[in-house]
Amino acid sequence: MNPYSIPPIASALLFLFLGIFVFLKSKKRSVATPFILQCLVTFWWQFTWFLLFNTSDKALASLLVRVGYSGIVFIPATFFHFYSSFLNRKASKKWVNFYYLIGLCFLILLWATNAYVDGYYTYFWGFYPRAGVLHPVYLFYLTVIVVHCLVYLFLSGRKIKWQGVKANQIKYLAGALLVYCFAVSDFIVNYGIEFYPLGVLAILISLGIVTYAIIKHHLMEVKIAITRAALFLFVYVFILGLPFWFWYQTKLGIFSISLAIVLASAGPFIYGYLRRRAEDVLLAEQKRYQKALKEFSSNLIFIRKVDELCQKVLDKVMGSIKLDFAAIYLKENDSFNLKDKRSEGSLDLPKEIENNSKFTTSLADSTEPVLGEYLPALAEKLKVGLVCSLRLNGNLYGLLILGKKEENKIFTDTDIDAFSIVSAQTSLALSEIYYFQEYQKATHQKHKLEIEKARI
């Protein structure tokens, strides 16, 4: 194997793994699908270059440069598709279709003429594509899309004042895009300038940024996703490898094909069974307390006193999951006052949080629980793990603030789902309490007026 082909194959396999990772984890397919496409076209590009660098056959090289560029033509469109979907730019759908259409035009040019890619050069590491007369048009198209993506990222960040979870995700993904852009140095080699294409380094660094964001900023539950990806690879390597091994040993083509069909049909069921068993083991403790919290939440609506509600919620949370602390703040006048708290040791929580503080304003538009690391500091040396908004008539009325989990374990996506239910049911219970209190006041006032009328 040509040692110069090692970087492309490493990059190809890592992007393939990341694509599988996202496919198995993501719940939001509208965002995951274009990202997976982005991973797949990068895999296509790099894997084809791995094959190209390892061949000495000129006819095969001529074919491989076109096969490789068949993936490259769609890289800009998949990037724009992913970024516009991530930023929820509904108006950009026409642009997505337009950019894919241009990619299709380049694909037709690629296979029908030599105007886009005109054969290959022979360099010290092997064959490499030669740019045709219309290749600069593709570079202009690529530049336009990169600028378009960066403008979208900037506008979206400015809209949310560069605060909260979304802002951190935008910053990391913008960084990953900018680093990926350095891979355009490979295009210089298409114009006859001989140096080893080091764009693969930019690709790998970009991948590292995305992976860091996934691990550090909880875009996904890493342990589960890695387990799913490993099982997926294990099952399908077995499914694809066994028929080939059987054919190699016996040379019985029809039986090998039959075996492949049977295994391919059984593959999804085998994978599903192994995945469920693995997750039952890995998530046994999480599923236990998440189920307990969800069942508990359904009974909160029957409580008719605020103090009792706060007490029961905090007792259940601290009893179900090991946290440094848990506290509830409710709005009174122009601030959120500490209503009740629970902690493992002595803890000095602020008695009130100003309504216009950075901490509360960053939560104003967030209906889902927010990880503490994305919020401004609540108090010096106080580590907040998760904050759930409590809302009354759609407005922020209270805060359920949770400390860090034991051993600094992260709050997973399924944890956030569970606490979304807790906060929603607590908000509903608060609404019922206040409506009940208002009803009691109105009834009492009506009764009082009736007594006064009777006296008259």
C-alpha cells in the first residue's frame, strides 16, 4: 500500500464513523440528514483518493478522478444544506435546491466533457486530477456557498445576542467550517503545482472540532452513540464479510449471494436486539430515575399549595438522582426569590435573582431545560448543572435549578427530556394553584358581598 494513501483512508473512515454516529443518535432528522450527506460525500472523496493513490493503471486512474469528483461537486451544497437546516432557515429551501442543481450541472459536465476535469497529472505520490477550463467556475461556486453559510451563522448568532446553547454551537460549527475551507489548498495541485495535498489535515482538524463540540457541549450522548456505532459496524461487517469469506472458501456464487440476502434481511433485527440489550445495561440507572420522575410528575397537578409543591418536587429530584443541590425560585415583584432548596452539604445560594439579570434574561426565550455551562454564573464558585424554566401563561415565572451530578457526569438528552416533563408539570401545577387561589378569593369576595347585601 502506498504510504501517501494513509491520510485519505484515515480521513474517509473517520467521517464515515461520524456519519454513522449521527445517524444512530440524532432525533432531529431534518438536521441530521444533511450532516450525514456531508460526511458521506467527504468519505466518497477521500476514499476514492485512497484508491487513486494506490493504482498504477492509467485507465483506472482516469475513471477514479471522475468518480472522486462526483462526490466533490456536492460538498458545497451539503454544507449549505446542513447549516441552513441547523439554523432553521426555512426561507433558504430554494437556495438549497438551487445549489444542489448547480452541483448536478457540474456532475454532468464531469462525465460528458473534459471542461471541468481534464484527465490527471502524475506526481511523486501517484495520480491526481487535472483542472479543466471551467474548474475555476466551481471554485467561485464554492466560495459563494462558504460566504453564504458564514453570513447565516453570523446573522443567527447576532439574533440571539451570542448567548445560550445555540450560540456555542454556532461558534464551534463556524470554526469547523473555516478550518475545513483550508482543504481548498488541494485544488492548487489540480493546476499542475506539485506538492502533496495537505487539505486532509484541515479536514481532520475540522472533524476534531465537531467531535469536541459533541463531547464537550453535549450535542449528543456520546457513550450511547459510540455503543450504537460499534454495534452497527460489528453487525454489518459480519453481514458483509461472511458471504465474501464463504465465496472465497467454496467459490459457490449462488449460495454466497443467498447467504448475503438472508443476512442482510436479518441484519436490522440483529442490530436492534443487540442495541436494546446494550442500552438496558448502560442506561439501567438513568432509566430508573427518569421513569420515577415522569411518573411522579403526573401527580403534581393535584397539589393545591405552593410550599407543598416545591417541597415534593425537590425531595423527589434529590431522592431520584444524586445532585449537589436543587432549588426552586419563584417570581415576586421584580425578582425571583428562593422558595425552597435541598443540598448534600452546606450551600450558600443567593436569596434572590434579579429579573433583568444576565442569568434570567438568557432564559427568557428558552422553553427547554438549559445546561448550566451555557448560562452566566449565578454565584461565585456555584456550579449549576441544569436549569428548567417554570412558566405561567407562557411567561417565565420560576426556575428549577439543579446542581452538578455526582462525579461530574453529564446531563444526557434523555435526562433533559425527563426534566422537560418535570418542569412542564410543575408549571401546570403552579397554574392550577394560582387559578384555584384566585377562584377562592373571588368566591370569598362574592360571599362577602352577599352577606353585606343581606344586612342592608
